[in-house]
Amino acid sequence: MTKRIGLGRAPEIYQAMANLQAEVTKAAANAGVDPKLLELVKMRASQLNGCAYCLDMHSRDALKLGESARRLFVLDGWRETDLFTEEEEAALVLTEAMTKLSATQTVPDDVYERATKVLTEDQYRAIAWEVIAINSWNRMAVTSHSPLPKRDS
């Protein structure tokens, strides 16, 4: 793989992204969004974007929060299971629609309605901002060919 210029090596811009992420995390907590749900959102967007770096990071974070390995293993096929709650499914379908905007050009009304049926306005905003943030992180990591950190497992 060709070594790339690391976009994370622009400290002021990177810090702005980190600040955005911190604000999104805070807004989600204030809205009562389960941190495990945010990790599922990050994982699903990262799957769609092919971001190994973020998949590695957020699977570890999810496991530390008590997420089950089984749910992470089947996340790419979440529609084929009954392992996810109605709220999680709404967040996942919203994540997919927002992540695939280049193909769809919109978040379909049925996706929006499904999400707003089970999420409060503050929860919807927090999850949507999380999707925006993780898609930005994915684009930074994929474009930079960010290597996985060295780990034992």
C-alpha cells in the first residue's frame, strides 16, 4: 500500500475534529443516547466506508462498554437478525442513508420518519451529528491509509 500524507498531522484541523467529536459525544449523553449505540453507528458507517482503522478502534471501544461480540460480528447483516432494538435499527438505517448520500442524494422520508418515531429530537440530532463526524473521521483515515495500531489481539 502506498504511504500517504497523514491528514492527522495538521494539528489545528485535527484538534477541531476532536473538539467536534467531544461536543457530539456530550450532546448524545445529554440526550440520553446509549454510548453503545454510538459505537454501533460508528461501526456501521466505518463498514460502509471500508475504514479498517475506525473499525478496529470502535469495535474495541464497544467491547469495553459491554457490547456483545456477537452483535458486532453480525452488524453488517443487522437486518437479518432480531438482535437489535427498534431504536438501534432506526439509528442504523439513518446511518446507512446518511453515509450513502453520494448514491442516494437524500435521506428518504421513510428513514427520517422511522428515526423520529423512536428518537427524540435531541437524540436524532446527536445521532445525525455522530454520523457526520464518523464519516469525516473515515475519510481522513482511509485517504491517509492510516495503519492499524500494534496490538496483541
